[in-house]
Amino acid sequence: MKKLFTPLLILTAAMFAYAPVAIQNAPYESTMGLVQKIFYFHVPSWFVMFSAAGVCGIGGAVFLFTGRKDADRFALAAAELAVVFGLMGLLTGPLWGRKAWGVWWQWDARLTSALVMWLVFVAYLLLRKYGGAGSEKLSAVLALFGMANVPFVYLSVNLWRTVHPKTSVVMSLEPEMGRPFLLCSLAFMALFVLVLAARVRLENMRAALDELYLSLED
Amino acid sequence: MSPEARQSFAATVWLVTKKDLLIELRSREVVYTTLFFAVACVLVFAFGFVREGVAVDDAAAGILWIAIAFSGTLALGRTFERERQNDTLRALMLTPADRPALYVGKLTGVLVLLAAVELIVTPLVALMFHAPLFAFPLMMGLLLAAGTIGFAAVGTLFAAMLVRARSRDVLLPILLYPITIPVIIAGVRGTAVLLQPEVNLPVARMWLSILVFFDVVFITLALWTFEPAMSD
């Protein structure tokens, strides 16, 4: 990862620099017009949020059943990123919703389940910050329950009418819209990998430093 | 599981439950405080949801389940605070008993407490909000039972694990509510169906089945994670 970090950083920076141009050049959507362009950042934010949630849940499970500390560091770093990218999705969504639906927020299945999912990861971070010693295990359990929770929240709120655009919309994009969307998705995923790697490295160094302190005291 | 193992599992569950209920019967602390808290909740919500003497639509269902969730959190917190004071939870974990059996024992104790609270609060809500909660007693009872089991199954696991954490009082609701939102939704919607002028029983049954499914998944997960989570 160390060798790849700098090239990936440059590539990601280039993609993000070009993204506004690509989005600018993409055609206007026939009914939404300009406001639809937020989709190029909104959807990739949620891609990253759900990838981060997956990494957190898997890291938590590995930590819980094998006791591997590095898995826990991955889980913590991923949880932080899930909150950040989830917040991005939650902020960009209403900007579009205000124009498309006339309201900032709908108690729609997708919105509600995304919000609940985001709250689980906020709770995760609060637990890590204020739970004190031993909260790693509980947070791993929380991440597992959070992942298991997703279908339930989705199912239980889906019985209210869904107004959010379907995910299948992504597959049926015009090539002129699909290419900038793919670019943005790749840029967001690359950013996620970069920040995750940097964050895990920081945690690893912190753990190594703690060990050095402890061995100094002995 | 062999018959002997099953027997010892049941015996452990019964011992833990009996211990909790005996302690509770002597002081009656949790049941009294939780019950009063639930009644206070109902009263506070009444101020918010009653317009010109009549409650807004579906208010009774929402108020009932929020009262259960809030007072359930209180009961969970108190039950495990008791285990913390003399470090008895650690003593319980040191016994050569099955960890899952200890979990089920604690869960049963909490469920009995919450059932006692619901036995008072449900008629109270029905009475104060003119809600025909007992028109379908079996369905209502099943919804309450399934919802309470789901809520308490997650709550018991989290409360047990929070015993050693700092700021546990604040963290319990913060962790518990996002995870148990499906229980609240299914409970409220299922109860609201029963309150309609024309009751659509298949819809209520669907919500009940969501609750039961939730119970199965979350009890399985809790049994599976209780052992590694509670060992140092």
C-alpha cells in the first residue's frame, strides 16, 4: 500500500480536478435540469458510505471472533469514513429533494433506512469516544447488529410509499451521463481507499507508540 | 445439543431468572420506578398529541410503544446497574455455566419486568385515549410480546456489555434506539392497524411476522456474539 499511495493520490486528485469539467459537459436531464447534476456526487457518496459500513462490519466481526487488533483499527477507520460520506449524502440529497419533491426531507424507505444506518455509525463513534476501555468489543457487536439491521429497516419503512429514484436508474444512464458518473464513482472510491489507508496507518502507529510507552514503564 | 446439555441450559436460565426476580420482589425498585416512568411518559405525550380533547390519529399506538421503549431502557439500565454495584456480573461470568444460558436468563428477567409494566400501561393508554386496544386481544398480545422480546433481546446484550463502559447511562439509549427502530415501526404500525375503524387483520399479521423475524435474527446474533463479547 505504501508504494501505491502516492500514485493513487495523484490519480485521485486528477480525477477530482477533472470531475467538475466532466459534470459540466454532461447533458442536462430533461425534467430536472441543472439540479440533477448533484447526482454525480450524491450517489458516489452513498457508494462509499455503504462500502465503509461493510468494511466496518467485517472488521468488527473478525476482531470479535479472532481478537485481531488490526481488524478493529480497520473497523474504526471505516466507521469514521461512513459517518463523513454519509453526511455528504445526507446533505446533497435534500438539495435535490427540495427541487424535485418540494420538501427537504421525505420519510421514504430509502431515506429513512439511510438515516438510521448513518445514526448507527454515529453511535459507534460516540461509543468509541466516550465508552472508555473495553468499548472495542461492544462497538464490534454494534457494527454487526447495524449491518443485520439494514434489511429490517428497509423492509419496515418500505411499506410507506417510496419516492426515491430507483437504483436501476444507474444502469440505464445515457453514455454521456454514464461516463462522468463512472468517473465520479471511481474518484470517490479511490478517495475512500486512500483515506482509509492513511487512517489505519495512523491507528497502527498510535498502537505501536502505546506499546513502546508500556515497555518503557516495565 | 444432548438432552443433559439442554437440561443444564434450562436450569441455568431458570436460576438466573429466579435470582433476578427474587431480588426484584424484595425491593420492587425497578418495577415501581419503571412503571411510574411509563405512566409519566404517557402523560407527557398526551399534552403533545391531544387536540380539543381528542387524540390525533394513531397517537395511542405511538404513545404506547414509545412508553414501552423509554421505560424499557430505564429497566435495562437499572437491572444491570444492580449487577455492577458488587461486580456480580463478573461473578456470574466466572461461573462454569453456558454464556448463552446466562444471557437468556437475564433476558427472561427483563421480559417479566416489562410484561408487568405493559400489563398496566396498555389498559391505561386504551382508557385515556379511547383506543380499542383490546378489540383483538390475541393479536395485540402477540404484537406486544414479539415487540418486547425484540427490544429486550438487543437491550440485554448491549446493557450487559455496557456494564464496564464509562457513561453507560447515556450510551445505552444512543446505541439501542437506532438498532431497534424496526421494532418500533412494526409495533406502532401493527397496533395502529388494530385501531382502525375497519381492522385489516392480514396487515397486522404481516407486521407481526416482521417482528417475529426480527426477534429470531437478533436473538441468534446476540447468542452468537455474547460469548466473545463478554470475555476479557
